[in-house]
Amino acid sequence: MNFLSTTLLLLLVLLAPATVVVRPAAAQSADDQFLAAREAARAGDRVRLERLAPALHGYELEPYVDYWLLVPDLKDADPAVVRAFLGRHENSYLAEKLRGDWLRLLARKQQWELFDAEYGRLLQPDQELTCHALQGRLARGDARALDDALPLWLSVLEPPESCYSVFEALIVDKRVLADAVWARIRRQFEANKIAAALYTMNYLPPSQTPERKLAQTVVDSPLPWLIRLPGDFSGNRMQRELAVLAIQRIARNEPSVAADQLERISASLRAGEKSWAWSQIARQAAQRHMPEAMAWYRQAGNAPLSDEVAEWKVRAALRVHDWASVRSTIESMSPALAAQPAWVYWLGRAYRAGGRLEEANALFGRIAGQPDFYGSLANDELGRPTMTPPKAPPASREELAQVAAIPAVQRAQAFFRLNLRTEGVREWGWALRGMSDRELLAASEIAVRAGNYDRAIAAADRTRSEHDYSLRYLAPYGDQVRPAARNQALDDAWVYGLMRQESRFVSSARSPVGASGLMQLMPATAKWVANKIGLKDFQQARVNDPETNLLLGTTYMRLVLESLDNHPVLASAAYNAGPGRARRWRADRPLEGAIYAETIPFSETRDYVKKVMNNSIYYAALFDGKPQTLKNRLGVIAPRTGGEIKGEDLP
């Protein structure tokens, strides 16, 4: 090889991207052998799995092979063998998973001594194991077990099977009486946990327990059942409770019909029963932006409201600028709910509207500086435009090496290399637990170099004091995104803000409902846009190609934006839930963009719009180097007009 060729080769090596890793043939063979072992485990082929296992000794994912060999025999395994595995892999995701699996088996066999010895080592117990632990304590006669079980009765609305015996113990010990059982049934109806509610009815006293067929009729045919109900049922608690549950079911589809029926039977109900029924009607009306919502909330009086019903009362009050109701409702929330940034912010706004400026600013100060929607709005209220914090020094070579050597990081990277994203995401999330800011920044940089942009964001998002917002708000595919945005006359900060929320820049991302690619296009939308712009030879398989996805996605963003007053808040809502809904959610008067976002009926879309718009101000701050105001970007939403759909309707 001559000097010129040698120099050129050296330059190519030096200039090669950090993401390119040359793996030796043996490692590549180990990858193939691991995938074969995985298939053998999934097929239950133990002979083949045992034959492949020795060749994977020392491989990054060897613990998974050990796990697959152990799990089929876990039911009858020697505790010493299980503990040996747990000891070898302590504090790993697999140890946590195996310990959980083993604890479930021990609980079913009521081997409480072994269970208790291992349960304390579990790092993240779920509800099923929590109830198994309570079962064990009850079996030992631990009197405090029922005290610890009461919060589960109040909070776990759809419990795993292991909780039922614990709940039955609460009933037998009279820790829970009929009032608490009916209250739980109401909460389950509110949350639409109907099967769980019907089961809870078994805990009622015999005189108040409806037959299963009757309860199912109330669920399935509430209006006909209510109309047939005898005129005077005031002396029968079961019928009164079923009547208000029927009102709740009717309100889910027809709040006005439910209100008429409640007026009709009102004389037969007790005050608390009527209040709850009115609160359910009001909540459904608030979600539909019905003008009667606040009047129906007033019918409910001062009775305590569940968290979600209280939240929708605030939202209904915001739509009509009833700041007094916003204030009083938030002030009556449970402390945990009222402490959430949303309600801290809106209480501050209510105080400001009432002239209580010092108290308002104190509330804004509690959440200002937080990198979320409400923190940014609080910044604006205090006259502190949002800017990215000082950039932390980049991770050093030593820091990168230390984090890269963490076994969970190595396992995650191996899974990503094998295109096993689900397993890789689990290991990556486990690896980030307890990391310092410097370690998180190093992990984020490692993920960027490997092209795992979503995992880079997941790491950078967790930093507490030292930050790098160029990692937290990554902007990959710049050579493709910026020209695509420019061609559609779109703000690239908004485009990136939407993409970050849609896919976290995973080009192969596919949602449970079928949306694909960087901009998560639904098949029908992608086809419609392709036809609209005359894209020749379009096939659905091309949607995951970044260039095609960006062309179709940014074109759709422009079309939606133009059809919705060129307002990015409306267009963001439309991108997630459809243009028709985004139009319907407007008010009859001009509406502050923050209030429009807060009162979106769908929780997924409400969260989506807030995050997209907040993302966009951080991208703008990074791109322009200037402070940003979220309130200005949210703007004002124009009122509904007679012609709601202008021009061609969009998918």
C-alpha cells in the first residue's frame, strides 16, 4: 500500500462517526447464538438452550440465558439455586424480575418464611406483591397489617386477585362498613371500573347487596331501569344507591337526560346521594364544554369531590373566567392534588385575578424554573422569560468509560444492537436508577453516539442540577428536518417540539394504533397526504423512511395549521386528535391558549399539546439563543364561527 493510500485510510478511520463500532467476528457469532438461545427459550426447547449456553459464557447478555434456564423449573427450584442466581445478579433488572416471580410462587404456596426473607430485598414491589405481603402478615397475626391495608382500599380501584382476601379481612374486622363499600363502588363507577365495582358489591351487608342480574341491568340499561323504579324508594338504601349509579351511567352519554331524571327522583334521595349524582352530571358536562356545567356543579353544593371531578370543575370555571370558583375549588382539593403544578399555577392566576398579587407571586415562585408547561407559564407571570440553563461541561472520556462499563448499560446497548428495543428500553431504564447528574449526562452522550436518541433524552431529562439541554432537547436529522420545515413555511422549533413528543426521534417507532415513523403518521393520513401532493409510487412501507415521513408529516402540519387559523395550539391538538375535534373544543368567546389546552377533554391530547408547546419554546431558545415566553406562543384562540369547517376537511 502506498503512502497516499495509507494516509487516506487513516483519515477515514479518524473521521468515522462515533456510532460506527467494528465488532469482531466472534462477537457477531455470539449475537447470533444469543438470538438462537432466545428462540429456544421461547419455544421451550431446553435441550437446545443448554447446548447453546456454554458458548455464551462472558457475553453481555449471558444472565438472560441463565434466567431462561432457571425459570421453567422455578416452581420446584431449590431455594439455594434461586438465591445463587439472585446473588450473582443482585440489583439488576433480571434479579428484580426473578425475585418477583419467585415471591408470587412462594405466596401461592403460603411459604411465608421464605417470602418474608426475600420481600424486603425487592426494590419496586407492585400491588400484587404488596397484597401478598399483607396476606403473610395476616397469617402471622400481625395486627398492624390491616392498618396498612386501608390505603389500598381507598386507592386501588381495580385490584389484583391477591388483594381480595386482604379486603375481606378488612370487612370481617369491621374496619370497612357499608358506607365505605358504597363509596368505593361510586369511585369505581367514576373510573369506569365496572367489573371491579360489581365485585365490590359482594362486600355489602346482605340487605344491601343487589343480585348480580339487577346490578348488571343498572350498568347496561340505566335509563329504562330508572324509569321502571317504583315511585317511593326513599327507605331502601340499595335502590337509592343503584339509582344514583344509574344517573352516573346515563350522564356518561347524555348529561341533560341525566339531569332531568335526577330532578324527577330527587325527593327520594338523601342529600349526599343527590350531591354525588349532580357532581357526576357536572363532570360529564364540563368535559363536553356544556354551558350548564357550572350550574350543575352548584347543585352538588359543598360536598367533597373526587380528584377528577374537582379538576373538571376548575376547568369548567376557567372556560367561563369564573376565577372565584377556580380559587375555592382548588383550595378545597386534597393537599396532594392541590400541590400539583397545574393547580398551583391556576390558583396563582385566581389570586391574581382577585387582586391578591403577593400570594399569587408566591405560588408562581414555587413552580417557576421547572422545565414543564406550568413552570414556563409561571416564569411568564413573574416576568422571567424561559431560557435554557447554563450548559454543564461535557462528559469526560473517563466518565464515559465508567458509565459504558455499567453492566445494565452494556446489556441495553447489546439489545439495541440486536434490534430488541423492548428489552433494551427496560435495561436502560433500570441502568438510570440512582445515577448522578454526571453519570446521566455521560449515559445520554453514549446513547447519542449509538443513535438511540430516545434513550439519550430519557437520561438527560433526569438531571437535577447539572444540565445539557442540547441533549435533553436533541435535534437530530437536521439536514432533513430543517429543509422540510422550511419548504412548508413551518417554525422548525414547533416541528421539533412535535417530533420529540411523537417519536423521540425513533424512525422505526410504531404506536399501538398503527402510527409510524418520526412523525407518527397514521396509514390513512399518510396515504391522503401522498395523494394530495402527488407523491408517485407511494407505498405504506415508505412511511418509516425518514425523508418520506418528514415530507408527509410536515405537509400535513402545514395543511392542518392553515385550516385552523394558523394557530399552533389548535394544529397540535388536531395532529393528535383530528382537526374536527380541535375546532369543536373552541369556545364562543376568545379563549386564552393556556385555558384551551387545559380544557381539552382527552387526557392524552391535553398532555400532548402542553408538551409539544413547551418543547417548542426550549427548541426556540436553543436555536435562536434568546429567551422565550410560552404565554405568547400559546396566544389566544379565536371563538367558534358559523362555518366551522373551511375548505376540504382533513383526516
